[in-house]
Amino acid sequence: GENVEQHPSTLSVQEGDSAVIKCTYSDSASNYFPWYKQELGKGPQLIIDIRSNVGEKKDQRIAVTLNKTAKHFSLHITETQPEDSAVYFCAANLDGGSQGNLIFGKGTKLSVKP
Amino acid sequence: NAGVTQTPKFQVLKTGQSMTLQCAQDMNHNSMYWYRQDPGMGLRLIYYSASEGTTDKGEVPNGYNVSRLNKREFSLRLESAAPSQTSVYFCASSEAQRNQPQHFGDGTRLSIL
């Protein structure tokens, strides 16, 4: 079945630097890739998603890139701020055709130091 | 706009007790989901309901049952709680099952002694 691997598991950056989190997936039929941010004591919140018909998507300081051939996608956060500190999860849909349930990576704990 | 509401927020049970976790969404979404989150394991799907009247097993369904009461509500039941079910449980909903953003509640933190 589908497997989603996420790296790194922890990431520490200085305020203002960029942060990059990478995920790989195994199911070549996957065609939907969301990213979630989870703050302490809260549920995951969607921050950006990308579908397989595009290679990159941006929303202010956040961007996601997708390489379908290599089966990997990445989250890029520029000009990081302390409020970006959280756990980030990538996901891919299982069997892009009939089912579509999401498989999540194990998360990356991002710490932004002031 | 409340979004996805889960009750209770915290619960402690003894081994063997039963409990129902409640979830309601006010976004008129068709699909609803139950996940568990354990340290270092990410989110794992327990059960889902693609549409009102249907439910299906996810990755880790053993020890759980679900009921899609109506379009708004989707409950998760533990019939005989075990310590291995100590976890944080999240409910989510989406407009449709395929390729749509899922919106999560803030979770129920469940401890089983």
C-alpha cells in the first residue's frame, strides 16, 4: 500500500531563514498532496495543497513543489517567524483513482529561534 | 463558524470500560473520518464515512466501531477499552472523499489505565 516518508523529523532554524521539509510517496497513482500545520493542543490545519497537474504552488511565504517522476514533494517556508514553530505533516492520497483516503507522514517538528 | 467539534476534549477510562467519542461538523460536508495520533506515528485512519449511510474500515479499525448518525455527526465507539488505545483521536470532514482538503477538530485526549 501507499507509504509516505517525511524528513527531517526535527528542524531548527533562525528567524528569517528558510525551512524545507521533504516527503516521498510510493503510489504512482497518488495525485493530491496536502500539507498540514499542527500547533500544540490543536488539530492539524491545512496550509497548502497541490494536485498532480502542477509542479509548484505558492501562498505568500509558503510554497510546495512536486516532482511526479521522482515521487517526492517539498514544503518551503521563507522568512520564518517564531509563530511558524509547529509540527508539519505531509500527506498523499491512497490510490488516486477510486478511494482517495490520505496517508500521512510522521511529521516534522519545526522550531524557529528568535 | 465552529467547523468540526469533538467531545469530550479529555477522558480517562479504566481497562474494559466503554465510551463513545462524538464528532459534529457544520460545513455540510459529505465525508467524515476518525484518526488516531500516537507519538512518532503520525495520523492513522481508523474508520471513514464517504457519505451519509456508509462506513468503511481504515488502516487500524480493530477495537473500534463507528456510526454515521446523520450528515453532520460521526461517532467512534470503544466497546472494551484497552491501554493500547490510549491516544489522541481526531475527527475530520471533507466535501467529498477524493482529493479534497480535510478539516480537523481539536481532538479528544483519551487515557486508558
